[in-house]
Amino acid sequence: HVVVLGSTNMDLVAYVSRAPGLGETVTGREFRTIPGGKGANQAVAAARAGAEVSMIGAVGSDEFGTRLRAGLTSAGVDTDLFRTVDAPSGTAHIVVDDEGANAIVVIPGANGTVTSLSPGDERLIATAQSLLLQLELPLSAVTAGAEAARRHGVRTILTPAPAQPLPPELLAATDLLVPNEHEAATLTGLTDPRAAADELLRHVPEVVITLGAAGSLHAARGTDPVTVPAPRVRAVDTTAAGDTFVGALAVALGEGKPVPDALAWASSAAALSVQRPGASSSMPYRTEIDTA
Ligand code: ADP
């Protein structure tokens, strides 16, 4: 059983040939609303990868909220403790240009109301095998979640995104930290992934740094680092590649797969997702990952 404590956003995406500068207006090509948020993405990824998943977070009592909740439910994610609050649902306002480069404004909205855990949240976390955390909810809730997991012997897997300095209490309650290269560099000031991993191991016992098309690097105290290459595929949309990777990794580790196998399985899942457009819509199901 995987519990995710995290964000849910509606991504409002404008596709343009060239992004406007400040004070400028351009005519775009297309507009899409796509369910997202790192928490919800990881929950859907883990559910499709075959785990029983529960989500703790919040949406607003608006149309986006209704759609976001329905998206989780239809992916098979349990939303019994997922709150509907009196605030606008979180939104991400995204401009994507013809090169695939993007500019994003995130308005946390309802996500920002999740500042602490209820007793029910803690009881749910206590039943989990792992708790997935990211940094799109208030740090007070993320830290409370990690500490609750620690009290109950539940493995905590933290995606430190968007990158920001981490409170020592949060690091102290993290079992596995999964930054991408950029986040690892922001956290440590070191651009070499191996050096960054060594530095991060001073604070947490286990680290996986995702390296995009170059794969991923695993490091743990007292073991030699392992690099697992990514399958060579033609990427059409790498949105939520990292979330797909983490969701699948949590499932594989929860099933007791050895680390190299778990990384390879998560890499297969992420490689499938980058070959298809969209965020949660691009995430593979277990049978696809097993046969990739
Ligand atoms: P994020 O999506 O958080 O920026 P990465 O870019 O590191 O993180 O991607 C996460 C994982 O997704 C990688 O470790 C890799 O397994 C997979 N991945 C990303 N881009 C590609 C690609 N072009 N080809 C194959 N796998 C990829």
C-alpha cells in the first residue's frame, strides 16, 4: 500500500510558436487543461504500476476540483481522506513553445490549505509500506507526514521538487531522496551527480538521482553507487517522467525487488511515458512495464 501526501493541480497549457515577453500579446495555437500536480501524478503512476494507492491532499469546490478528484478515482486511487476545501483548486499556467521550452506559474490554491495532518491522515500513513512526498504542499505538512511515517516504520520517499532548501527535520525523516540532476545541483551546489549524491548521503541514507535520457544513479551509505542506463527511445513529451519513475520505483521497492532491478523497472516505466504525450495520460500500466 502506497500513500501519497502531495499536490493536485489543473495544468492550463497554452501552445505557442513563441512565448510572449512582459507586456506583449501573442496568438497561440491550442489550449488544453490537463490534470497534474506532482502528488497526483505520482499517485496515478504508482496505481498504474500495480499498487494500492491512497492520496492525501486537497482540491477546491470548483469544476477543476471535481475533475481532478474524478481523475484520481478513475485511476483507482483511494481518495477517502482527500479534502475538498473552500479555496480555488491549484492551477499551473503553462506556456509551451515550438521548441518544447516552457514557462510556468503555479498557484497553489487548495494545496496551500494542507498545512498539517489530521489524526485520520496519520492512521492511514501508519498502514502504508511507503509514503511519497514532494514539495508542492506547505513544508509543515510534508515534514509532519515524513515524521509520522518515521514513527510508524513506513519508508519515506521524497522528491525535492520544486527545488528549495530542505528543513533538517524533513531530511532527518527521509529514507530515500529522489532529485533530478538540477534539483541535486540546487541542493548541494555540485553539478557532478556522483559528488552531489555523496554530499546528500551525509543527510539521508539513500539517494537516487534521475539523469533524464542518461538514466539514474543510486547511492546508499556503505554501498558502491550504481548507474542504470535509460532505455533508448524517441521522447515526444517528458512531462512527468520523473513522477512516473518515482511511482514505479516505490512499487518495485515495496515488492522487495533488489535495487538494480527496481531502478531498471522504474526506467522502463518512465521510458514508456516519454514516448507518449501528456502527464498522467502517458503513464504505463503494469503489464506494459513488465513486457517492455
Ligand atoms: P524530471 O522529469 O523530474 O525532470 P528526469 O528528466 O531526470 O526527471 O527523468 C526522470 C526519468 O525518466 C529518468 O531517470 C529516465 O529514467 C526517464 N527519462 C527521462 N527522459 C528520458 C528519455 N529521453 N529517454 C528515456 N528515458 C527518459
